[in-house]
Amino acid sequence: MHIEADDAGKARNQDDREDDRLRRAAEAALDADPSDAEAWSILGLLSRRAGKPEESIACHRRGLEHAPDNGGIWTNLGNALTEAGRLAEGVAAQEEAFRLEPRGRTVLFNRVVAFRKAGRYAEALAAIDLAISENGGPTALLRWERALTRLQIGDYVHGFDDYEARRQIPSYRARPPSATPWNGEPLNGRRVFVTTEQGFGDALLAARYLPMIRKAGGRPIYECHSELRRVLSGLDLDEWMAWGASAPACDVEISQMSLPMLFRTTLASVPPPVPLTVPAEAREKAARLLGNREPGTLRVGIVWSGRPSFADNARRATRLAPFLGLAEIPGVRLYSLQKGPQEAELDALGPAGRLVVPLGPHLEDFADAAAMIERLDLVIMTDSAVAHLAGSLGTPIWNLVQHVPYWVYGFTGERTPWYPSMRLFRQGPELDWAPVFASVRKALHDEVRRRTAHDAL
């Protein structure tokens, strides 16, 4: 039997019935010949799709025992190793695939992904150039990889142009176009429908551009998630549209994530976060729940996971347990801002549950969360929409980010121009959270001492 190398961009788009067919065919092939290398690699590919990278690695390794010079199996192994967080091994496997198939398009693409996910950006860009030359031009997936790489290293001028390639990727999901796209030309009073794509955090990130549309002569109509409606209610808009509602009458439209490109954003010209609205009723609720801070204490909000449905959440998130170590520091009081299924980790604490005050059950939307954050001294969290919320409020926030994080956080340093109040604590290439939390604990000890000295004045 024959299997093509697994393309990291298209492998996720196979449906379950096709996977079942492939599995049955591979198992039948192995029943007939246990040394069928490509059948082993099919099982490895399917295990990876099922979210079992270690099983995938073992299957591909078994296939390579029987076909050590098969470049397709080497690149499939590289994808599985990268998925498992074994980044250096993933790159090495892709380099072996490249040695065996130096002109294979799938191998060339997977090599790009491995370099980027390992944080080896110069090598990723060189690999992209090579893949483009072999393809006879840039494909949408190669442009997307180049966008992510360029944005990560701060090349916004070229990165945002490539970011538009997302629209040609088969897995891209957004509202179908309903009007002429705005291309940055003068608006002269025209109605601009700003559509929402991606997550809540992206919406908070991009909201800073809405006042700029008004300033440029446009009349913005904004498609807004209901969860963000109150906290963004201070925006000067012509009209609000519920997320997913029928398109309004307008002259032009633009996706919110294309606005940085149209306004020619550079690292030096990132606009400040938009001022948020915190309604009086949300502040009253927060005051009832939190009361006044005890002198000599530090009220710290925590979040350990974003939405589980987000494809990269397993990499950017952690568990509640490492945060509990922060409660050991005298004077630290922890308040959970976590929402979603991960709140169950609080219930599982038993008697130790009193170490963390659960605010999640009281948060109906982002305005409620904003009111709670206003009464906290600091937020410490792994990256999710709450990071954009706290950063927009100007609250001190320590964002614990994965080795290759969301591009707004760059690839080095403790600061991002997108949120001046944010401090970044970065994972290393080992993808280990333990050193990150060790750094956070040391910094938090220092912060408590500083706060105690301040309160004593």
C-alpha cells in the first residue's frame, strides 16, 4: 500500500470516515505483512490526528526499522515529534527527510513548520524561500508560515501583508464576504462593516483600531460577541451587530484582523489599547465579593487555561497545581478568574480550596471580569483572552507564555508594545513550565516585599 507524507497543514482536515478506512486498510496490510513500513506510518499519522503523538512516534519508528530511507516516514515522524514537544528531535527528523527528498513539497513544508515551532526563525525563513522556489511561487500555507515567522520577529511591515493569506487556507473560518473589501483608501463618510474573526482575545487586541476608522473618516459598524458588548460599549460606533447576524447595509467591509495591515502598523507605531468600559453594576458586584484589601497583602488573580477548543490551548495552558505554590508566599491571596471546564480543578482541591477564592461563577461576561481585575493588584496567568483584558485595563499582568507564543509577544524579552502593563515570563525550548514558575515565585516574593514596604509608609 502507499501513503503520501503527512502535510501538517492538511492532515487535520480528513473526516472520521476516511480515517476509519485508512486504519482498516493499514491493519489489513500489517496482518498480511508486519514489515509493511508505510502501513505502520499510516497508523502513526492516524494516532497523531487522534491527539496521541507518543503512539504516533512509536508507529513511525517501527516503519523506519523496515524502510530507513523513506523520506515520507521521516517527515511524518518529524511532525509527531514536534507535536509531542520534542522540538529538536522534530527538526532532526525533518532534516533527514530533506536529505532523502530535497525537492519533496510536503517535506519542504513540514521542515518550515518544524523550524518555526522550534523558534528557529532565521532557518524557518530560509526554508520558506527554498520551498517557494521549488513550488514555483508562494502557496497560501507557505505565506501563512512566513506571516507567523515575520510577525514573531517583529517584521510587521511584511508580516501583515502575508497574514492576509489566511483567507486562502482551507481550514480558515470566517464570515463570507458581503461587501467590497476596504483597501485603505479614503473613507469620506462611508459605512465600514468590521467583521469579527478568531477569538475574544483577538477582538480585544484589534478593538484599538476601531476609533482609528472613525478618525479616518469612516462610520464603523462592528460585529461584536455578546460577551464583549458591555466592556466595549464606550466605542464610538455607528452601529453594533451581534456576532453571526445578517450583514448590514454598508459601503465596504473589513475583518478586524486585517486592520493592523491597513493601518501599516510597525513595532514603533502600535496603537495603545482601547479604553474599556466597566459598568457601575459590575463594579458593585466586584466590591461585594472582594471588599477591601488587607494591608500588607497582595491580591493576585490567576488563570491557567484558555478555551479548550482553541487548537493550541494544550501548549499555552497548564494546570492549577503550579499556581498553588504561589499561595505559600506570605501575604499572597489568590483569586481565580478561570472560566470553563477547568474550574473543576478548584472543586477537586478539597480542604485546600480555601487557598483560592473562585470568582469564575460570578463572571457573566468580560465586563464582570474587568471589574474584578480592577480590584486586584496583579494578574498571573497563562495566555488567554483575560491577558488582553487585563492588558487593556492597564492592570499589572504577568503572562506566562509558551516557547513560541502568540506573535504579539515576540520571541524575546519581558515586554510587548501591545500592552505596556504586561510582563512576560517565557518558556524555554524544553517546553517546561517549572523554570517559569520558579522565576514567577522569585518575582512575586520581591513584589510582596515592595508592597509591604509601600503600605508601611
